[in-house]
Amino acid sequence: MHNTKQDALRGVFDALRLFPFSLAVGVCSGFGILGGCVSALAALVCGAVFGCAFCPSWLTLLPVFAVTFRFGAGAGAAAILLSGVFAFLMSLLPQSARKKFSVPPVACGFLLAEAFTATALHTTDYFGIGAVGGTTLDILADYVSLGFHPNWRGILYGTIVMVVLITYPRKFKTLSKKISAAFASLLITFPLHLLLVPRVEGSPIDEVGIFSYRELFAGAFFPGKIPVQALPMLLCAALSLALLATNDQNTRSIRALSAVSLCTGVLGGVPLHTDGTARRPLSALTAAAVTVLLYLCPALSRMPVHCLAVILIVTAWQSIDWGALKKTLTGGTRSILLFVCSAALTVIAGIHYAVPLLCCLSALQYKYYSD
């Protein structure tokens, strides 16, 4: 009985950690609330089946962002679906072969550039500028032409979220393991927004919007054409997603991940990854039930997009291994050159094209760094 209560309670805390992240990824990627909800549920239900923890992926989603921004959610969903096929094929490779896809200097350069790209893509949501583009350079060019929007409320909410995300885990180390910093930040900013802007008609900033079941039909196999010019980027995004998601995963996790990617791709969901953490079925199913209740909350439509964008920006910067970065920059000329080239290539070429190229670069340098 004690274990049953403990598993159920763990499921509640899992839902509180998963909800803000899946919502942010779904809304800011263009897949919408339903995309985030579908992915969260797929992560939890499949976690119960496979006995491990899944969660929506943010950093590996960036290649798909470029496709979705430019060609729509249908093309993005097709990339996710195809990435499941690529991931399964990669599971046929031995783990020793997959390790060649990433060496430390290249990985550090990519993560730093990825964090910068995430900041460029989502600063438009943070400040309410309305800039568009599929690459960092496109976004920066639009910033110059549009200028910053004098929207103090969005900046206020975003700044509060940023402060909470950085300080909360340090000040409340034990509590943050149960209630995530992202959820705590929403608990503060969401009521504040409702207090400052009680009526939706008077809202000067972007909000999540009404939960629409029509979003379900934005998937790859439903109405909406994918133009021929999208195919090269779509294929590269799918391959990039598979390469990023399967890095350092064992064969069992990769095959489970492939199955989940196929499900969420068809439904227009967002990509998932697994950290291999064990889960009991009751925990995962309890988390799924709580997640559904959170997504069906009527007030959810008033959630400011600014807050969700900052969650993704801070998450991107927190993904950088600063210790590994320091080691790379003190590792000699070869390491520094690889780091600089990797970061520059990611920003200039775009993440969807850069990942396969960086994997080739890593493979060429693997023997040197494995000795």
C-alpha cells in the first residue's frame, strides 16, 4: 500500500515537471497546445509500457523548428515521423559506432551555438517583436528592421521566469526535485498576468489561446501539402533529430524512442527523448491523468507565451556543460579550432544542416580523441 501511494505521488510530481516543458515546446514550436499534450501523454503512457521515463525534447527539437516555421506543422510532423524510422535504423548499429557521432569539442561548440540559436528564435516571443525566420541570421535581420516592442508586461513576466529558473533550484534544492523551477515560475507569473489583465480582450501580449481539437489534423497524414522545396530540409531535420536523440542511448531505449516518435509524428506532436530512468506503470499513468487535467484547465488559454519562451531559452543555456567547455578551450589548438568551427557552422548553416556535417567531422576526429 505504501509503495502504491509513493508511486502515485511520484506520478503527480512527474506531471508537474513535464507539463510546463511540454506546453512550452508545443506552443513555441508551432504544433500548438494539442501537440504538447499529445507528446506528453505519449511520453507517459509509453513510459509505463517500456518502464522508463520519456519527456518532450527541446534541444533536439530545434532542427524541426526550422521546418515548422518555414513550411508548417505538417512538414514538422513528417520530420518527426521520419526521424523515428532513422532512429530505428541507427539502433541496428553497435553503440561503439554511434559514439563516433560526437567528440567533446564538436559537442561543446554545437551546444553553445544551439543555446544562442534558441535565444534568437525565442527572444521574439519574449519581447513580442513578431520577427520571423528559419535561421539565426534571418531572425537577427528581422530584429534590425522591426526594432523592439515596448511591451513591458511581457518583459516583466519573462524576467520573473528567468530569475525563478536560475535561483529556485539553488535556494530550494530539495523542493525543486519534486516541483520543477519551470512549474514554480508559472505558478508566479500566470496569476500575476490574470490579475493585471483580467479580460482576454484587453491582453496586450500573446497568449496560448483556446485548446482546439482541429490542431490534431495538422499532422503529416492529414490535410496540408508539403512543398517539394521542403524535402531537403525535412530530410536533414529528421536525420538531425535522430542523431541527437539517439546519442548515448542504448539499443533498447532507441527502439522505444523510435516507436514513440512514430506515434507523435502521425499526431503532429513534438519529439521525445528518454533518460532511461526507471518508472513503474502506476507512476506514469498517474502523471498522464494529472497532465490531462492540467491541459484541460479552462484558464490555460490565458497563459502568456512570453513565459514559455523564456523557459526554453534558459533550458538551452543550462544544457551546456561548462566544465567540458573549459576543458575544450584549454585542450590545445585542435580542440579550439573544432569548437569554433562547430559553433560557427551551426549558426551560419542552420541546425538542421549542421548536425549531419558535425557528425562527419566528429567521425574524422574520433580516433584522436579516443586515444
